[in-house]
Amino acid sequence: MTDAVDRLLPGLRAGERVTLLAATDAGPAEVLGFVTAVDAETLAVLDRRGTSHRVPRAAVRAAKRLGVARGRDPLATPRRLLDDLAARAGASGTPYVARISDLLAGLEPPAAVPPWGPVAEFAGVVARCEGEWVTLTDAGPDAARQAAWWATRMGARSVQVRTDDPAVAAELTAAGFRPLS
């Protein structure tokens, strides 16, 4: 007999974002987050608050794979907010912004990312996640994508990279980032 998780095709993998409807002693419960482990008996899902939920597969009544959540238009963000986020991240330079859902569209999520928390390092660049934003300095598109996968686990929807390096700026623009003046 197949369960609700088995009905997802292709099979569910660590790193994917899901919503589950699970039967509990208190009644139905929704679990929304990123799969951190899946086996024959249990799913582990990390929500955006950093809480890990271990859900018995037998309790899952419905399961749906979700894409990365779409955020607000980063170009409409007040510059002062971005400057404040950058200052707390120790980032300087011209801001280049992108919606994480656009940046990661069509890409396969990594099975694992750095631990849940406010900072992580990618390709030698420190990323800081705060609210719906992840901020980096002088990061190319690959490091920004890695940071974006990590930050989505905490609810980030947009990314800003601060740089004054023309080569980095050109790479970011080619990858879909937009400069703010």
C-alpha cells in the first residue's frame, strides 16, 4: 500500500520544500518546511523558525511539493532598509538585488545546507540572513545562489549583494540581479 508521500512523483528528497497534512492526537496539523531526512518510517521537516518536525509517514494524510516562496518585489524595497541590513552584515558597495524564487527557479535544491542561524559562509563569503533578506558582499552568482538556498530555510525571499567590483557587478547583472542606485 502506498502512502501520501509515496504518491509524490518523483520521490521526495531531502532539500525539497513541502507541506504536509498530518493526523495527530490533537487533530489535523499542517507542517510546512524543508525536508531534512526521509526514510521508510519518518519525514523530518525543518520549518522557517528552525523547529524540526519528525512526522511518521503513516500519519501523513496529504503531501505536496512546493517551490521556493515568492517574495515582494525587491526593487520596491526602501533603500534605507537595505542599507541598514547591509550595515549589520558589514557589507558595503552598490546593492544588487534579486528575488530568491527567480534566482533559484528550475534548480534542484541541495540535500543539505549550513545549519539554521543568522550567518553562514559560502565560497569564502559570509552571508547574513535577517527577516526576508540575505545579504552578502562581493559574492558572485554561485555563492549568492548557495546562500539563497540556505536562507530560504529561514524565510528569506530576497537577496542583496553589495559590491563596487565591476566584474562581480557584470556577473550579477547577467544572472538576473538588478542594481539600485
